[in-house]
Amino acid sequence: MRIGVIGVQGDVSEHVDSVAKAIRDSGKTGEAIAVRRRADLGRIDALTIPGGESTTISKLLVKLDLFDEIVRRAMDEAMPIMGTCAGCILLSKDAGTQAEKTKTKLLGLMDMAVDRNAFGRQRESFEADLDIEGLDSPFHCVFIRAPAILRTWGDCKVLARYQERIVLARQKNLIGSAFHPELSGDLRIHRWFLDLV
């Protein structure tokens, strides 16, 4: 298996490292690669869209001719995708007036609405141990200038909340996380993502 990590902006190396460790720990054979060109997309079985700045990542995905191919592979081939923080915003169908003002083009793959920077600016970043549906013990979640999922509909299911705000959701082979599982040192969400491949 080959798992791609969008490598245009954000915490790319942390995701590549976490995915590679999760592959090794699960006893699977494979590798994690940074995706920067359209040809890279054709070589992968699943994709991670990391945290960073959602408007910048979106514009670079369009500029590098990756945007439409990501949508096509998700729709036509049910390619698993995990989006964390900025990646979660891009997976959503609605990111509110902030996305409209910045002309952020959304992948629009998950039936959810998000609020960018819902928990405040960089200085309001925090960590919390949360119960996540499907995991047998709390997961240490790192929130950095994090979004929140305001609501879900259709097939999009809520998996975790922080103070009544949705912070993790899944829709078939798609996972949207407001927090950064790659910074927790806990590989359970990455291993869970690998099981979708």
C-alpha cells in the first residue's frame, strides 16, 4: 500500500512519519509519500490532507492540477482520504463566510459544515484527552488554531466531541479531524485510516 500526504504546505513531514510508523506497526507492507504533482496521485491508494492554512492549500491544489483529480478519485474510486485541521475544512461542503471571503475552493466531499478557527487563534491552541467512538480508551488530541464541525448530515457520522463541538467525523472512506492526530504520538487513528485502504 502507498499512502500519500499532500505536500504543498503545512505539517507534511509529521504526517509522513506517522503514516510510515502506522504501516510498520500494523504489520502491513507499504510506504508514505509526499504528493506534490498530479503523477504522484496516480501512485497512491489513500490520501492525507494535513493541517496548515486551508486557503493556501486549496489554491496550491488548483495551481498544481491536483484538486479535480482528488475529487475524481474520491468520487469514482472511493479513495480513502483523511483531512486534519485545514484538511478537514477542505473536505467539508460548507466552510461559511470565511471561506467565501477568502475564495477558498472546497473539495466538498463530506456532508458537514465547519467553522474555521472555531477555538481561536494560535495562542488559544490546546490539548485534551477525548473519547472517540471505536477506540477503547481516550485519545490525546492536539488542537492548533482548530476548526470545529458545526453540523453533519446524510452519511456523515459524528465520532468525537469537545465541549459539545464536533471534532471528528467519518463518511464512508473519508475522515475529517479538527485536531492533529499526527502530533499525539498515538497511532490508533492512522492505523484505523489504513484499515480503510
